[in-house]
Amino acid sequence: MERRGRDSGLRPAPPRGFRDILPTEARELRAIERALTETFSAYGYMPLEPPMVEHSAGESVLAGDRLIQFLDRDGSLVALRPDITTAIARLVAERYADASGALRLSYFAPVFREEPAMLGAEREFAQAGVELVGPSGVLADAEALALLAESLARAGLAGATIEVGHVGVVRSLFSTLAEDVRDLVLRELRDGDHVGAFRRAREGGMSDPAIAHARSTLAARGRGIEQVAGDGALELREVIHLAREMFKGSDPLWGVPNLSLMPALPYYTGIVFEVVHPDVGFPIAAGGRYDLLLAAFGAPRPAVGFAINVPRLHLALFGSGWRPASDRPIVALAPGDPAVTARLAARLRGAGVAVAIGGVAEPAGQRVVDATVVDETHVALDGKTRSVDELARELA
Amino acid sequence: MSRPLRFALAQGALLKDSLAALGAIGHDVSGITADDRRLVVRSGDIEFVRARPSDIATYVERGAADMGIVGKDVLMESAARVLELVDLKFGACRFVVAAPRQMVARSLDEYRHLGSLEVATKYPRVAEQHFRRRGIAVEIVRVAGSVEVAPQVGLADWIVDLVATGATLRANDLAVVEEIAPSTARLIANTAAYHVRRREIAPLVEKLSAWAASR
């Protein structure tokens, strides 16, 4: 794919990794946003908008070299937010320190991440997600999972599965190791390096049978989970079961137990999940229970949530032939006498018709109906005259 | 599933052993040869793609290929996020820091006076991370080939290179200052494909893992 947004000659273009979103794409993104945020709100989640910029010195889910940072005029290091979850953790610790009970928060907003050049990666993209702060336990976990599934289904996504793992189960596989060794093993697993993880475990004194057991447990997916003993595995199955009770969906097997799931970020403590689609090489959404993140801001509270990568969702939707439901057509009104045209346009709009006076150079995939002014209450389409009300009925 | 499982193979030194491993676990790979101009070859349920080693990690990270065999050295330099599933144990080599045999003491003296060493390498990421971990200030000079010559022509004090036997270092009168990391071939998978296509991937992982363990 050709790189977009790179400087060419003297023509200014946005910096690498940033780009213009033109109307056709923007309309589709608005449709996705509407479907997602309406579903969030159906589960009782309230929208919020943290600032674009945060202090860089604080907690971050990403390493410093993944942040887009700059110095403020007063000398403090600030960063464009790399995600919303961290901002919400800070905000909840500050603004809801005394709140008890369940906080349900949602967002749809751009985030910013530094990416190496020439990998086709975008440095700005929209995330949509929720955080459920306060409750712990299977019902809260299942709520987040069901909401994710239902949001994606309502946005039109089909053929995706939600892979559900459990960080606690993976951790317990290495419980015989010394804590520092176990942390290294878990870090290797988070980096996707199974070879390195098992080598460290062996060097740390884990027996061959224990390693073989850990290896086969990590490979458990789907029904394989039934062979895995322990409370964590039971909890995982119960969460999926409850989530499917909350949202059946067209494919009842949308939630798949999968213990190989280890998100790259270290703050997860229990259930974790990732949405994968056969046509997209990256996860579309990810989330889980992260009871440790709020503690980092001095207000320890359980929390579970997810973030949907909106461009990847859009990619999967587009690949499967999805297009946004078409809005009412635009009437392109070829102007006649200026005063008559103005009054007619006002009447048409009053009747619920979208009117653009003159041509429409960028229809963005919407249907455009050419019309000419007859008088203050009539237009002509294809040579036939209609009243304002007739046209409104026809286009409704 | 819209397309067959796509398996990326690194051209060059690893290709022969990779094909031998796949052949040993029962895949017909006779249609894939190093000098074939076709880069994509279908064999049974798998579509094999040959590519430059350094591109394999990119293919698999972005899901253009579901699986691949590539050296750990390539993964270390690319920092691609892929799943490393099996150590296949062939293609052994190691990243080393090397310097002209007679010059190690002198370059350390220079380091004390000048505060920084120049290091030539084809692997800037591996080199930079290594020296940062060791707390040594270096300037990385990126070269595209024949890094062994860099100290002789005064381009750099030291080099970071990948060596198998060390013969090239010896021929150029270079000595290993320290080892950075060993490397062997790895079976890798795209993270999403490992979930979605587990039914196709799991048997390959199991068989190649048993094959590697038996060697």
C-alpha cells in the first residue's frame, strides 16, 4: 500500500501517520460510532471526554518511546494520550475518589501512538470502549464481554470471535517458580515468546512434566478448557456462559475460551479478551479485568473494560461488504430567482428534506437528486413538478 | 476460511533445513526449490511463500502470512509482534560484539578519553539495545554489508555482527569481545491467526515441536 500523508516536494501533507478522513470514510465512521455508542448507552454507560494531552511522567500503558511527547511552555513533559483507559483511571482516582458503587463510563475518541516509520502504521486512530469501575466478579466480567459482543454485532460485524483467556490461570501454571523468575516468564509470554518463556521456566527449576502441563494448558482453546482444573478455568467458563445469556447473538459460539491469550500490557489481573476476525491480521478489540491500574493512581478499585480499534473494525466491516445504511438523499437545487430559491429551500428543509443549493461536488456515497426551482412551493424533478410535501413524502 | 493457511519461508541459509523439517513431518515440499522463480507454491492445504528473511517477520506480524520459519536474529532486529512457538534448533548463530584483535585495549582507552565508541553493524536495533543494557555510550553506524571491514578502514572501533562459525571474523583478524545472544530458527505465527486458525496451526506446532525435540 502506498504511504499516505508523506511530504512530497513543496506540497504540504499531514505528518507521517496522520491523515485526512474525507467524507465517504467519515460518514462510515459516524455510522459505526452511532451503533457503538448507542449500545454502550443501552447498558447504562455514560460518555466522557478526557483531554487530548496528559502529563507524561505519570503511569502509562505504553513504553515512553511509543508516546508522542513534547515540552509544555512551563517545561513539563506532556504526551498526546496513547489510550483512554489510563486517562479514565487517573480521572476516576481524582474526581470519583469518594464514589462507591458502579461507575459505567464510555468513550469514542482518537488516541495517539508513536510508530516506526515505513510500517504503514497510523499514529492517530479512534478507539471506542467502556470501563466498568467498582464491581468485581463474574457478572461484571460477563457484562463487559456481552457489551463488546453486542456492540460489534450492532455495528454489523459478522464472523468474528471473542477469544477469552484468564491471566490468573496462566500465572498459576508457573506458581512453583520464584517470583522474579515467574515475572520474567510472564513477560516473555506477554511478548508472544513461548520459546523464551519455557526456556526461562526450565532454567528456573520447573520440572519437565510441569512444563509439558503448562504448554498443553496454554494451548487449550474451545472445549479444551474442560480439561483444565482450577477455579480460574471454572470462572472463565462461567463468565462466557453468563455473557452468552446476556447477549445471544446470531452465532451462539461467539465467545471462545483460549488460555494462550496474554495481552502485551502488564496490568491485567483476571479475565482477558480479544476480538479476532479471519480477514484481519490484528485483533479488532481487546480488554479484560485490570484491578491493578487504578491502584497505580492511588485509588485501588476493581475495573473491567475494553477498547475497540475503530479503523480495524471498519476494515473488517468493509471487507465483508458492509456499507452504512443510506441516509435520506440530498436534493441539489439548481437556483432560480435568489429570493424564491431561498424561501423554497427553507420550506423543503422544514418538511424534512436535505437541500443543497447548487451542485454537490462531494456526495460521499449519498444519493443526490437534482431538482430545479419552479416557485416558492414547487420543484421540478426530471421535468415533473412536485409540491414540497409531495417531494418530502417521496424521499422519506 | 477464505484462503489456505499461508506459511512464509525464509530464503537463503534456512530454506534447506526448513524444507527438511516440513518434509519430516509429512508435508510434500518437493515443489519448493531455492532457484524456482515462483515465490508462492501451493502444496496440499498450505500455501508456501518464500521471502527475504527480514520480510518474514513483517508478513507474519501483519497477517499476510499466518505462520513462518525465521531466525531469532531477524525477530530480535525487527521487534515484530508475533508468536514464537517452537525453537527448531537449526540455523544456529549468535550476535557478537567484535573488535580488531590488537585494538581492544586501545579502544577501551579511547572510550575513557572520547566518551563514546563507534560501532558498525547491520543490526542497529540489537546493537543499540545491547549497549544501552550494558551502559556503554556508542554511536551506531549502520552499514548494509561487509561489516567486518569497518574497523580496518577506520569506519568504526567495534562491530556487532551475526556469526555462525567465526571464520569470517578470524579471517579479518577480529576477536569476539562479548556475546550478545544466541539465535536459532523459530516457528512463528500471527497472533490473530493463531486463534482463528488454531485447528490448522496446532498440528503443525505439535509435530514440529516433537521433531525439534527429537534432534
